[in-house]
Amino acid sequence: MADTDPDELERRIARTRAELAQTVDAIADRVSPKRVAERTVADVKTRAGHFVASVGDALGVTPKPVDYGPDTERVWEEERPDLAPVLITVGAVLAVGAAIVLWRRRRRR
């Protein structure tokens, strides 16, 4: 007879409504453009961090943990990164690539 008790049925209905409201709120939060953008930005930051770490490993550069504190403008104040070797390498790769492309084009004629 517990299934037909009106008070019990009302409690079940109220509980089901509350659960349904939570589920709908969770779905709305998950598909909200703002939340999607936040998750995408977080994912890109994570992937960029992994990429930078792998490039650093390949170049033999060990990242140092830095406490930026509240003043993010002073990030490079103490020690600026030495980008010259990286830029020279990128330039050399581009120059060799362009030379190969030009050499192949001239060979075809």
C-alpha cells in the first residue's frame, strides 16, 4: 500500500523534480557557450604547456618554476630568455626549405 500513499507519491515526485532540475542545470552549464569557451581555453593552455615543455626538452632547456606573484608585468624583468639560437635555427630551416623548393622548380623546367 506504500505505493498508493499520496504523501509518499508527493515526496517521490518532489525528489524526481529536484533531480531533474539538477540534471537540466548540469546540461545547460555544460553546453553554455561561456563554459565551452573556458574549457577550450584551458585545453589550449594545457596543450601549449606540453608543447613548450617538449620543445624545451628537445633543445635541452630546463624550465624554472617561477612565482609571478600579483605583478605579472615583471615576468621577464630578472632574466630574459635567450631566443637567438631558436630564431637562428628557425631561419636556417626556412632558408633550406626555400632553397629546396626553388631547386626543385628549376629542375622541372
